[in-house]
Amino acid sequence: MTKIAVFEAEPWEHDPYRLLREEGEVLFCQETLSAANAGAYADVRIVSISIYSILNEEVLKGLPSLEFIATRSAGFDHIALDYCRNRGIKVSNVPAYGACTVAEHVFGLILTISHRLFDAVDRTRRGDFSIQGLQGFDLNGKTLGVVGTGNIGQCVIRIARGFGMEVLAFDMRPRQDLASLLGFTYTGMEELLERSDIITLHVPSNEGTKDFLNRERFRMMKRGVVVINTSRGPVLNVQALLEALAEGRVAAAGLDVLPEEPVIREEAELVKTIFQRQHNLQDLLIDQVLLRMRNVYVTPHSAFYTREALLAIVDTTVENIRAFLRGTPVNLV
């Protein structure tokens, strides 16, 4: 009988996966899948994971029966794809879910910054109703730079236009029909950096986008810019961001992702990585500094985390697994 293991599944997710019981045995594990527990699943044919299970070569070697990985995410940089290809392991993702969910989170971060909401709420909870130091700024009339005009980028643009913002966008594959429909302008990256009051990133994490916002690009930005990242941690160089914040070039940042967030989540993992050298300890230290800065607002990779988006993720994942079992896999990466 085919064994299907679902990792990091919340209790409410169990019911949708039970649809797979007619296809095989479904196992639920609250932990992430790792080298430490992979041996217990050596006979599993299919696994379903989130981005917090890092399936590197070491983990995959501990799963000799594995044929299919269904990641409950759009991104797949947490999976060793080259190793999977060499071993014939197929990988599917959830390419489209919660685009507007993430876009709404982008504006949650922007409004938190533009209206000083965190400080205002914190102050009034302490019984202080003074407004000194809480002056914000209007979004109407400001220029938003959107890097990446996929599904999420398009939702961000629609919301921005509703706020009366001018929108500049950069994409490796610009679509002028989309620009005409939504009322924005494609520009080169340098112009976007120079003109934007707020910059938001919506690109995947890969070798081509690593450190996409680096020291050189931060120096091109308008002084006092706000930077938002809800895509993936590695696309923004955190050392360059910290320098730009210290110089005052970047006034504030809203981050839903950090390059070393998996390590921050598990303190025990930190001790291990110091010896294994698997992570960038400098970035980890900078992440900790950013977490404590008053003009940096960090959320725990929760931009996607709404009831509607989670249901869409689970439904698509279940269908990805069923399609693989039928011999007609879909959403392969």
C-alpha cells in the first residue's frame, strides 16, 4: 500500500487529506521533515511538506522509497531539485494561491509604517494619548515600485491604484497589455529605484534573484524610501539593508521574510549550525538586529496565512497527490 506522509499539518488539515485514504495510508506528523526523523519514513512513497522542511540531499537520502514531493507553497527553493531530478523524484507546488492575501499583507506593512500604527497602538495601551512623534505620510500621490508583476504583483498594483498611487514596475518579461489594463508603467530597474517612494519585492528565490537588492542598488534609491519584502529572504541582502537604514537612505522596512528565518525559529538548530557551518551566521546576527529596530517591522512569514489561502493550498496539494497517483502529475517544477 502506498504510504503518504504529511508534515507540519495542523489538525484542521487532516480531513481534506483523508480523501487520499482510498489511495493509500496517510500519516500525519506535526514535526518538520529532517535528517533526524527521515529514517522513520524510509518506506514512504509521497511526502507533503511546507517551506519549513528543508529537503536537502542528506534528508532525501534518508527516504529511499520517495517518488513524489508535494510542497504546500509556490516557492521550491527549500528542495534539492537537482538531486530529485537525478533520482527521478517528481516535485509539485501550489503555483497560485492567496495572491491577494499576500498583497493585502504588503499594504498592512505599508500602512503600519505610513501611519505609525505599531507605535500609536503601543502608546495608547500605556495610557498615553499624545500624538507627538506619530506624524505619518499619505500614500495618495506617492510612487510605488513593484518588482515582479506576477499574480501577487498584479494584486499589489490594483490596491495601490485604489490608494491613488503612481506605480512603476520592473519585470524580466514585461506585459504592456497588463500595464495598460491596470494603469502602471514598466521601467528599468535603475529608474524604479531612483523614483520610488516605496519599493516592494515579488520575485522568486533562485540564483538569478539572490541579493537582488544589494548594496549597489540600495545606493540608487531615493533617500527616505520604504522597502517591503514578502517574497523570500535571500532576494534582499540584509547587510546592505542594515547599512542603508543606518545611513538614513531607507527610512523604514517591512519584512515578512528573512534569509535565516528557519534557524531563528529553532534555537536548538542554531547550536548545531555553528558547528556544521550550514548557515550564514553574519546574516543571522543581522536578522536579530533588524528584529529589534524601531523602524523595521518583521512578521513571521505569515503574509499567506489566511483561512481562504490555507484552504486553497490544501485543496491543490491533495489534487497534486491524486494526479500523481493517477499517473498524470500536475504543477510539476
